Amino acid sequence: MLIGLTGRNAAGKGVVAKHLKEKSFSYHSLSDIIREEIQSRQEELTRENLIRTGNELRGRFGASILAQRILVKARDNEHCVIDSIRNPAEVEALRSGGHFRLLNVEAKLELRFERIQQRDREGDPQTYDNFLALERLEAEGDV
């Protein structure tokens, strides 16, 4: 069984994934494919670079490329949770893997910004205005 997680940055997808991992699901994130690409280019891992590189990969190889690459990694796992699904083509590619369910995880904007501040990840926005700007960029860029 494949369970896909979609939702905005810091909505709580990681909490759902953690619960499923505790139930013996393996874990993969479409964003990890982008991170691997950024690292191979020896670029800085920032939210802006994640957005730009994800859009670039989709533009060059098709909208489902991240999901296709994750399916290769997830093939050997009976139960798998897949995080960071962003567009319909990714959903369709994952559906082709069989027994797929998609969950949308939501949280209010203010709560998501609080979570970002608490987790203090490299590349996360430090101000609310920067957070809002990245939200717009993600929505417009179909990350």
C-alpha cells in the first residue's frame, strides 16, 4: 500500500508520516529527490533553491518526474508513505504503483509559521513576510 501525503509547508505531514513509520511503513519524500539534485550541483539547500530546482526538473522531465523516481526507490517496500506530493501528475504516477491513497494535511497559516520557527531548519524563512512570500512562490510555481 502506498499512502501519499500532500499539504503546505509545516502543515503536519511529518507527524502523519512519523505515525505511519511507527506502523512499519517505509518513508520517502519527493523533496528528497530535489535535495539530491541540489547537492549534486553543490548548491546551497534553501527553500528558494528547492522550489526553483523542483520546477526545473518538472519542466525538463515532466510534471511526474519526482514521483517516478520515488516509485523506483519504493518498489521493494510493501507499505510506504510518500511525502511532499504537489501536483496531479505526481498523484497519477503514484496511482500507477497500485493500492494508492492520498491524504491532504492542513493547518492554519499562523500555526504553520510557528512550526517553522520551532523546527529551525536550514533555509526556512525567518520572518512572517518572508514566509508569506515563499507561500506565494510555491503556489504560483506549482512546486
